[in-house]
Amino acid sequence: MAQSPLPAPDPDLQTGLQFLRAGWFDRAEPLFRSALARHGDRPDILHFLAACHFQRGAIAEAEGLWRRALARDPNEPMLHYNLGMAAQKLGRHDEATRRFRDTIRRAPGHIEARLALSASLLELGRFAAAERELAEIAGNLDQAMTASAEGAQLRPLQARTRNMRGYALYRMQKSLEALEELDAAWTLADDDPRRAQIKGDRALALILAARREEAQLDIEEALRLQPENANLHHIKGFVLFHSGQAAAAIPPLQQALKLDPGFQPALKTLALAQAETGAADDAAAALRRALEIAPGDGEAVVQLSLVQIERGQPQAALDLLESHLKRAPDDTAALNNAALALLALKRFDDAHRLLRRAQKIDDNDPLVMVNLGRALVRLGRAAEARPLHERALAALPGDPRFLAHLGACLFALDERVSGQALLDEALAAAPTNTDVLAVRAALGL
């Protein structure tokens, strides 16, 4: 009995795949649509068509196609991975982590899924979890590089892994460990374009270690490698701002936004620099743009509320923070700023209540301690306030704001000589600091 002939290959599918591999997505897409019309929801065709959408930036459309493919083939790891990548691109990092974990369960050796999982954990601020994942990947790659004759081919992947781990360690405030990892990444990267990003991340770790001159040298080297990289211009602005050069930070931050107008982190750093240089209106405008891009960004809300308080708009700050605190009731920075607004509105009992709430969440936050002390002084309870001010000053010795507020507390306790000495010390350390000047003015000094 003669065998049945195999079905002829679909010419549209064959040609579409050739175009897809060549990167000609606009040519491949109509051919895949034609094949899909003839064959129905075949998972492979849906996947190829989704890849075309994804590559041209139509992420939501790609996601819909991958969902259809997964409904037909629910155990295919690549479909889970691609849906994770779509969720990641759309900013849904919780969902992305679930998809990447599903991929890893089905394909434990899928390194790209593990790296993508780490990237989403970083985006979610889960730095310790990301670092643990990346440390394990780096260890596995080290073993593979030693055991395999083709180990050198893994160097770019290991450079990427160690770069990400170095950044995670930086975000965990572990500057020395971060620098060690980033130096290893730099050695592994050879002539890879990633070297510029490694140098940029190294500059961040150096700033954390208070090695300002080295940080500035590193970011300049990174920009020589990639002068049109918006992220590196942002890092330069960040480095300059945290080196005490707020005015010098503004041009590179503006350049970052010129290269990428939607670069939201650059808007927040720009606002910090503008506020520091007295351009409060510009800072508020930058933060409003940042919130248009990412309406739920709590950091931008906190920044903008502080600018509004400093501009004499405490009620506007309170209104802004009220809706944020409904979403994030344990955000101590937001609670602290809401209390600052209430202090400005002379609602001392309400400020005291919020600061007690913040203190229960984080009993070691020096700003919460100081502001709780301020509220207690205004409520006529300076004796209770004093240990809070002293604890805050012990946490940040020499901070002129804390010196001034402790001085005011001592005045309230009728210890005027000691209070005056602290106020004079604060003024000598920061003669233009608004907190110091406000405290002195309130005391008639």
C-alpha cells in the first residue's frame, strides 16, 4: 500500500519566515495573515504574526495573538515567555514575573526567561529577589564557561548578567559589592556595546560610595562610548546633582529628555535639580509631566507635594497626597509630606496623628522623627519632642535642618542658650537653608 504524500509546504509561510529572519517584518506580516486565513488558529502562525506586531511596537496586538496561540498550545514555554515580554513592555511587571516563572517551570534552562524575570523584579523594586536570581544565573554561567570548549561564547551573556546584578546591588545600597560585580562585567564585555551601560552603572555605585570624582570620570567615559544614549545623560545629571552641582546637572538632564521626551526618571531628577536651584515652578511642571507619563508613580507624587509645600500651596499638596495614600497607605514619605502640609495649615493634631502612623511603619526614619517632634512642640509637648529630635540628629549628625529644629525645641523648653548655640551652628553650616531660616524667623532671631 502506497504512503500518503506529505502536505506541500505553505509558500506564504515559508517566505514569511525568510522575511521574519531577515528583519523585514512589514513584508512578513501580510504573508502570515494569508497563511492564518487558510490554516486557522495554528499556534506557530499566530506566534510568527505576533512577532511581527511586537517588533513594530504594536505590543497589545502581539499580546492578543500570543494569548490565542497559548489557548491552543498551553504548555509551550516560548508562548509563556513572549506573553511575559509583552506584559513587561506594557509595564505590567507583576504579570510578567508570573509568565516568566511559568516559562522557567516548563523550561528550567531558559536563561533569557530568568534574566527577564530579574529585570521585572528590578522594576518592581524587589532588588534582593532580583539579586538572588542573578547570582544563581551567574554561578551557572561560570560553571558552563569552565566546562565547555565554547565557553567564550557565553561571555556576553555573563557580562549582561553581572551588569544587572551589579545594578541590583547598587539599589540595595551595597556599593562595594556592586563595584566588584560591575568590574567583572566590564572585563567580560570586551567590545560589546554594553560596556557603556556598565560604566554608567558603575558611576552610580561610585556616587553611592561618595567617590564623586571617579563617578564623573566613569560617566564621561560611558558617554564617549554612546553619546546619544538618553539613560547615560540622565546618569550624568544624577551624578552631578548628588555631587552638589545642581545647576550643572540640568543641561545633561535636558539632553536626556531631548533624546527621549518620555524618559520619566529624567523628569524626576530634573525636578530635583530645578528645586535645588530655586526654579520651583519648573520643577512642578517637570513632575506634572512625569505623572502624566506614569500616573501612579508614588515617588513623583511625593516630590511634587514637597515642591507645592515649599511654594506655599499646602492644601494642593494635601489633595495630591490624599488620593495617593488611598492606593499606598503605608508610604511613609507620603505620610510625612501630608503631615508637613498639615503643619503649614496649623492642623497640628492631624499632623501628629499621621506622623504617629508613619512612626509605627518605620520607627527609624529621621524625617518622621523630626516632624513628629515639630508637631509635639506646636502642641505644647516639647519634653516628648526632645528625644525624637536627638534621635534624628544622631542618625544624621550635623544636618542643619535637624540642628535648627532641636534648637527650637530647646527654646520651647526654656533652654535658650543651648538652643541658640544649635541655631547658630545650623546657620553657619547652611546659611541659605529654608528650614533653618524659617525656624529662626519664627523665633524672632
